[in-house]
Amino acid sequence: EYTVLGEVTAGRVPNFTVTPGNVAYITTGAPLPPGADAVVMVEETTPLPATNGQPRVYIGKAVRSGDDIRAVGIDVTQGQQVLAAGTRLEAAEIGLLATVGAAQVSVYPRPTVAILSTGDELVEPSHRPGPGQIRDSNRAMIRAAVQAAGGIPLDLGIGRDNKDELMTLIRRGLTEADMLITSGGVSMGDLDLLKPILENEGQVHFGRILMKPGKPLTFATVHVDGRKRLVFALPGNPVSSLVTFYLFAVPALRKLAGWPNPYLQRVQAHLSQPLPLDAERPEYHRATLRWDPGVNNGCGGFWARSTGSQSSSRLLSMRSANALLELPQRAGVLEQGSMVTALIIGDMIGI
């Protein structure tokens, strides 16, 4: 049984000393009064009737010096590096900066990404397509993907298959943004005008790539006002457009934003079903990835299931896909249970 000498609450400085045989009431976060060397949770105590006007308390457990005390500087020591250059600032990092009083820090700006769809066949998603027309799904899709990747989208709208109109829109994108992403107009038809325009405006580094989907992908750089702008001319098929965005544009966007490692995370996964291979090109197969602890099958780890038909125009194959499976270029079939590399493009909530 102990006499309670006083009370110390958070934000207040104690003006008394705890002498042997006595205690003080203290709240979480308050400074320890002189003479005290341990704290007992209030749940371990029982209030007693006061004696001569002094509150008393019963402590029902053995107490050791140092119990439930956090020393000054235990969270961050003097001279300790809290965050290194290149660290991505999320909720915990922002909290750390506030803890040490760093109200302002230098950060990489979020890259601005201009987005342009091309093609006479395209109409806005809110319009009813006429004969020979389709709704422009790519622009809305890439705009959302840019935002999710940390960029600021600049919507350039739909560019028609007209060289002068496309030149005007492309130059606007190159002037106002750090990166330009187009979709369509990069195949081999007479009205596929983007590659010639990019060759005239800058340097085309590649114009076709050995992969499925996404073969017509084109990458170029253009110097504007002394700064290099990146141009990713994505294929027009919706799946090809989004897959190549993840594989090529996302790492570039992250690099511009200062990420030390901008690449998609890779994990090894078991196949939940057999998958046919392509003898002509390596394939990035859309799949849902989930973690199985192996309680029932004795084979723990990531498991990947195909999203179905992998046609490059079938956007349904991207629905719920959170991974791209790297399938090798060869004839044959990968059997169920085979290990493949999976590139993570989404979360696994609800999978």
C-alpha cells in the first residue's frame, strides 16, 4: 500500500519528488517525476480509502526498476540518420519527419505525363459509337494507371489520323510534360503516323519488340528546351497498351520520381493450371496471384491462375489481374505446378 503524492499528466512538468514508500499517478507520455524509477499500469492497482486527505493505492504485482519506462532518445538517438536520400515518403516516413521537426524537405517532383490516343475510329467513352467506331478506353485506362504510379496525367484527348493535328498535340505534350504516352498509330499501316513524326522530332530507340502482347511498342526521346523528354508510343490494342505501360513506362516514371529501384517486383509462383507457350515470342500472361501457406496441399508459396483468354484486344483479361507471368519463348506447355516468374502489377486484396 502506498501514498499517492501527486499527479503528472502529459505535457506537464512535475514539481515534486517521489520519496521511498510513496508513488505518483502518471499518464502515458508524461515525464517521470524525480525519485521515480518504475511505472505500474493502472490495471494492476486498486484505489484505497484516503488517509489524512492523502489518496492511497494498492499495487498487486512485483515491480522492478525500469518497468514501463521509455528513456529520452530511445526512439531516435542524437546524430542518427532518420531517412536516407531516395527514401519514398509514405505515412510512416511523414510521421518520422514530423517527429524530428523536419517540416520541409526536398523531394523529387511528381512527373507530368501527357496522354494521347490516336485514330479516326475513336470516340469519347460517353458517346455512342457509330459504324466503324469504338470507344476510347486506352486514354482513361492509362490516365488512371499514371495516377496510380505516382504521375500527374495531362489529357491531350484524341488525335485524328492527320499529320498536322498529331504534330500539334505531340509538341504540346512534349512542351508541357516530362513524358508523353500515346496509344495507337505505331503499326505498319499507311495511317500509322506516329513513328515518322517521332523520327522527325527526336530519336527513336526502338520501334518493335519481341514480346507478346505489345510487339509494335515504340520508344523515343526528344529534346525540348534543353531537357530530354521520354515518349512511349504504346500499341492500340487495350491489353497491349496496358501491359507495355506496366513493363516500360512505369519503371521510367518511377525513375523520374526518384525511386532508387524503379522496377516491378518479381516473385516466383506455382502455376495453378497448365499454360500453352508461344514458339515465336516470350509472353507476359495476365494472372491473379495469391499466397497459399500450403496447409492443405503441402506446397506453400505464391500461386498464379490465368485470367482466361489472352487476346490483346480483350480487356477482360486484365480485370483482377495483379501479375504478369513471364513465359519463355518455346513450343509446348508449362504443366500445373511449374514455377514461373511473376511481375506484380497490383495488390492481392480480395484475391
